[in-house]
Amino acid sequence: MPLLEQISADLKASMLARDAARTGGIRMIRAAFIELEKDGKGAVTDERCIEALRRLKKQREDSIDAYSKANREDLAAVERAELAIIEAYLPKQADEATTLAWVKEAITAAGATSAKEAGKVMGALMKAHKADVDGALAKKLIEAQLAGGG
């Protein structure tokens, strides 16, 4: 089932179950998907939906960090609940070992030898594995590999 249809079905189910927290989280996701429909950039594919979910995930992680630093654990808890709902719809990303192997391949493919060439490596990595790799983890691993000489 396409992700857009899955969200609609899950929204209906959560409303029938009177699960207010889940309904609110799914409505937020559905709103992001509606924005995709209106942006005029083509059909709403699962790939575009996953990109939107990743943006929502990043926003929630940033909010959790900000709220935690401000000692607002009540607001951070709300964001964590929304993050859990978002993550349930995202495909699992590669673990650190797999990402490291891909980073090494990308370094070889790009012919990178110094940290100044990290952008070339990141570009090659994302071109090959964009949907499967965590960008922040990849950046950390690329920097470590290039700083250590590979």
C-alpha cells in the first residue's frame, strides 16, 4: 500500500479508536503530504513522502534538543511522542557498520585523500544510498576516515 494511503487508513483507525495523541501525530504527517500535493512538483510518490517524513523527523529532533536545553521536558515529551509516530513510517536506515563500508567505497570511488574532499565523498555516497543512509552518521564517518587517512 502506498504511504499516502497507509497514512489515511491509519488516521481513520486512530480516530475510530479515539487515540488523540496518535491522531494528532498522523494528522501532522498527513498535512505534510497535502503540502506535497499542492507544491506542483509532480505526483506524491512514496519517495517524496519519505523525504517529507525525514524533514519532520529532523524538526522533531531539533525541537527535542532545544526543549531539553531549556529544561522543558514536558514539551520535549510531546515532541518525542510525535517522533515515535514519524519513525514508525520511515524505512530502517543502515547501521554504522554498513554505512562505514559504503563510506569506504565512496572514498575510493571519489578518489578522496583529504578532509577537503569530504563533499565529493558525501555526494557519491548519497547518490548511491540516499534512502538508506543517515546523513549525520555518514558525515561523521567520512570525516573520521579522511582525517585518519582512510
